[in-house]
Amino acid sequence: NLIISLKIYVSILLEKENQRVMESNESREAAKAARKARRKLAKQKRQELEGVKTRGHGARSERRGSVFVRWLLETYGIDRLRVEGVVDVAGGRGEISARLAHCHQIPCVLMDPRATMESMEDTLIRRVARHLPQKFRQDLERAGYSERLRRLVRVQATEFQDVGNINSILIGMHADGATEAIVDYALAHNLSFAIVPCCVFAKNKNLFEPDTKKLLSYESFCDYLQNKAPDTIRRSVLDFDGRNIVLYAVSTSYRLCDNHITMARRAMLKNQPLLMRNVVSDWYACKHWVSKTGDFDRQALTACLDQDESAPQLSQDGDRSSILVIDYLADKNWPPSTYLKDWHVPHFYRNGWCTTPKGFESDWLGTWLHFVGYEDFDFCYIGPKGSRTSEHADVLSTYSWSANIAGRKHWWLQPPNGTTHIFIDQGPRDVVFVPSDWIHSVSNIEDTCSINRNWFNACAIRRVYAHLLDRRKEVLLALGDDCRSRARSQQEWLWTVENVLRLDARLSISDLLAIIYHHLVRLFSSSSSSLLFSDHIKTKDEEDDSFLLPELSAVLADLERCFDEHTLFLDSDLTRFPTDDNPDSWSKNAQVNALTAIRTCRNYLKDSDHIPSYREHLRLILY
């Protein structure tokens, strides 16, 4: 009986102790809930006083994906996003990537250890589709999957720290622990990025207040990230509830310079793009063809033109037609489908409306064209907002520069045999240098007027020569054996090939020889030639340009070595290819003239009597 009584007594004591513990826990939970409610109420009152409407961190917002996507399109532009693509870091089930790919055809990489294509398709169908317009929803509902999603999105189930090379725009919507890593990687590799910070993690010792040793607040964390590059990283606020601050940067993966002459020289030597800010602000055109609000003033340009001046008009489908310039400028309904392109404007320079930008004065092609009286490569481009040119490489593998009189352009450039695109945002009075053989496309973000020139000098001789050799092979293939059999002699046949090449490419190999001869003779025969390089003193940090002489010599040596294979022809003055269709044009004398020009040029490069010093000669060759 005693044992039974003890058991009953112990059980009663245990029951009372459990009840006491439960009451204590309930009291603590109630106190915790009360404190949380008080903090929430205080925060709401503080935000009301500041005029901020929010439901606080952790509040679910069905709109945040669509708002972030809309902001990306407005900030970077759909053309740039489609070209560069997006890497969605810590994108979870892939709502952002799904919206970008399915609705806007933007290639994406979804990078998250938990991500799968199946989960992303499920997110698109179950969560996103019901909010989409009918045009985006109908095919999805009918097929049960998104063809664009499967074609444009690649899922990479890995942590961001494990990633290799990235050249796309990095984004992170509440990417948690990867947020700071995105910023650091983008800044180190000069990439565009956009992040919406969320949680602050204690793993990084830098994320604590120096005085209180408490973890940084959300606002302080955003300041900490922005201070990594305050001149580069910008801040904006997205229109949804919760933590909605977006930090972003727009990359400048090209040379931006103020020292125009030095940087232009470097860009030509390295064959790399270049943006020069506010270079042509002293042009007459920039002062008089721009309105007080900074827009392109079509009436001011019209007042300077002849009534019968015409130019090619290019439509978006590629069709060309001729139109009077004053009619094009007078059209109030300026549709983005039209673009005034390749308007030949040598009179702009004669009238003093524009000049060659500093650093690009060395123009072997233009100098020779003016000397022989041929049409040069100076053009004006005028297009409304939304007009564009598709991907292309410039004629003859030449360089080109483009100076904006008014308006803004977006450029996408891709190096020869490369895959990475470089983006350039060109504003009014800015000049863009496009290297030889670089593929590029352009979009006019505003109504735009620009002056362009194609040209080359010693830096691009090798590429121009290689281009003409390739075009010559195409001409030979097109003419065929039938045309060859009709020629009365081998010399006439070789002259015909050169003539067709000139008509097709606007320059023959004989013309290239005449350009080299004209430039070297003009420089080395002038007693004042040493003055041509006096402003271009080589500094220690400049790239080595010693390869220019060997390359120019190699082109001349190849012309002499292959003379029998593709015989060249020059007139008696050694200035141009003879285009008259008569035996004098392909006579023995015309061939001897070309061979004489080759050997004279080679002697100029070999004979030290014509070269005051090696360094000075390099200045002459380049400038």
C-alpha cells in the first residue's frame, strides 16, 4: 500500500510540474508575441510618418516577379538583354527566368542548387500563367509546356561561387547568401548586374555594426553593398511590398577616355572599341542642329540643304529606296521602320559643319580617294527612335567612327571569331570607334543624327589586304571558266578580275597598292614630314607598335611574290587602277608600273636614308 501511495504522489507531483512548465512556456510565447506586435506597430507608425507603404519583410507579394522583369526591360532594354542574356542567381523555382524567356525571348541561365527544368515549368504554368496576357497564355495552355522556355533557358544546379566564366547580366531577386558574391563578381569582371537584397547573414564579419557589434540592418546592408563602388552602383525602388530596394550597375566593357589622341592610337593598334565622350561639341552641326531641349532639330538641318538632295532610305525589312532628304525630314509621322542611311555628305566638311575627330586624322583611304577624285566614305545617318541596323561588319574590313550630333544610340559589338558582345551607350556629341572586322548592330534610343566615316591606315592594312584576297576568290568563282575563255589574253583576264573586284568591293588590290605608294611617297618626299608626328610622343605605358613595319613589308612582299598569279595594273602616274576597257589598261606597261610601285615602296621601308630614325618612321607610318 505504501508503494502504491508513493507512486500516486509522484504522478501528482509530475503532473503539477508539467502544468507549471506549460504555463511558463505559454507566458513566454505570449510575451514574445506581444513584443513582436509592439515592434510591428511601431514600425508601421514610423513608415506612415515617412510616407512608405509596405507590409514589412516576409510579406508575400505576387507582383514582385513581374515588377522586377518590367524594371529590367526598362533599365537595360530588350535588345541588350536578348544579346547578352541573363544569369538568374539563386532564382529558386525560376519565376524570373520563366517570365524573361517565355514572354520576352531572353536567354537565361537559372543558377540554383535546387533548380530543375520541371520545377520551372511547373512555376510558369501554375503560378505565372494566370497573370499573363492572352497572347502569352494561349500556346502555353494548349501545349502544356513552353517551347521558348526549353529553348532559351539552361538550368545550372550549382552554387554561384562554383561558377566559371560569365559574360551575361547578373540578377538576384532576394538571393540571400549569394547577394554580396554577385556584386563582387560583377565589379571584378566589369559586368552589369541588378540585385534586390533581402536577408543579412552573420557569416561575414563586415556585416556587423562597428560600435554595437549588432548585425547590420537592411538599410545599412544596402549602403554597405553600394559603397563597394559608389560611382558605379546605382539604387532604385521597385513597386511592390517588402524589401524592394534594387542595386544595379551598367557595365562599360570598352575604353572610355579623355586623352583622345593617345587612346585613339591604342584602340587602332589593339583593334579594340573606344568611346570618347563629348568630343565634337565644337562642331557647327552640334551647335545649330540641336534644339534648346537637346533634341535633333530637323528644321535647322533642312534650312542648310539643297532642295534636290537625295539619300537612301532603309526599311526594317531591308528594302532600299531613294528619297529627298527634305521630304524625309519634313515627315511628321516619322515611323521607326525607316532609316536614312549612307547619305553621302562630303559637303558637310567643305561647309565647315563638321571636322574629323581628334585622333582619327590618319586616313590613308580618304586621302587617296580625294587625290584621285573618287567618292569617299563620309556618311550621315538619321533615324527616329526605334530604328536600327542589323548585325554587320563594315565594308573592306575598314575602321569606322560614328559621332552623334543629337540623340542616343545603343551599340552591340562582337570581336572577329568571338562570342562575347560588348555594349556601348553613346550619347550626344560622343564618338564611337568600331575596330576592323568587328560585327556590330545599332539601335537608336532617341531621334538621332550622326556623322560616320569608314577609313583605314597602316594599322589595318593586313586586314584590308586579307579581305580583298577573299573577295577576289569569290569573284573568280563567280566569273567561272566561261568568262575566262572569252578573254583575248591572260593579261586581259587578270585585268577583268581586278576590275570586277573593284566594282564589287569598291576597291581592287591594285588600288590598295596605289594607296600604299601614294602615302609613302607623300610622306618620305616631304622635307617637313618630321612635323607629322611631333604631337605624338610615345610614352612608356603605350603598346608596342613595332609590328606595323613588318606587317606593311609583308603585304608588299606578298604582292611581289604573287605578282604572276594575280597581276596588278597601275596607270603611268602610279596613282590608280586603269579602268578603261582597252588594251592599254592591261598592257605590259601597266603591269610594269604596278611592279615599280611595289619595289619603290619596299625600298622606302628598307632604305635608312629615308628614315630619320626608327621611332620617327613609326610615327610617319601611323600618322
